[in-house]
Amino acid sequence: MATAKKTNPRRGSSFDSFLKEQGIYGNVVAQAEKEILAWKLQSAMKEKKLTVSALARRMHTSRAAINRILDPSNPSITLGTLEKAALALGKRWRFELVDA
């Protein structure tokens, strides 16, 4: 005899639902994605044993520009800049379009 799965009556809404109810879902997701991109760049730099100065030299830019790229709160980073950083690290970006 198959048993029906019981739902937990104390379980509330999902975190995504909460963020949507608060009207901040898009901002939170965008910030998380920026932080992931910055983390991936920092991980690649560590893997290649590159400092901010060394990456700046490879990209023909300043350390300040690299710090802006690595700052997830900076809203002005373009896909072109990300591509240039990836190439300087011997990498490439792969972006994926997914259902919302």
C-alpha cells in the first residue's frame, strides 16, 4: 500500500516568494549574480597566481579598474570588460538564458 506524502503544516512560503512579496527579488538576484562573477574572477586569479597588479598589466589597465571589476557593488561593469578580464586569465565566459 502506497503512503501519501504528508505536507508540513508549519512550513511557510519560500524565500523567493518572500523576496518577491517585498519587491526586492530582482535586486537580490542581480546582487548575488554580481558576487558570483567577482568570486569566479578572484578564484581564477588565485588559480593563476595573479595579483591585481599583474591582471591589470595583462589587461592594459589600472589596479583601480581591476578593483572595480572585482567589486560586486559596482553596477557599471560591462560584458566587454568581463570578457577582457576572462581572456587575460586564459578563460572565457559562458552565459546561459534560463526560465524565470
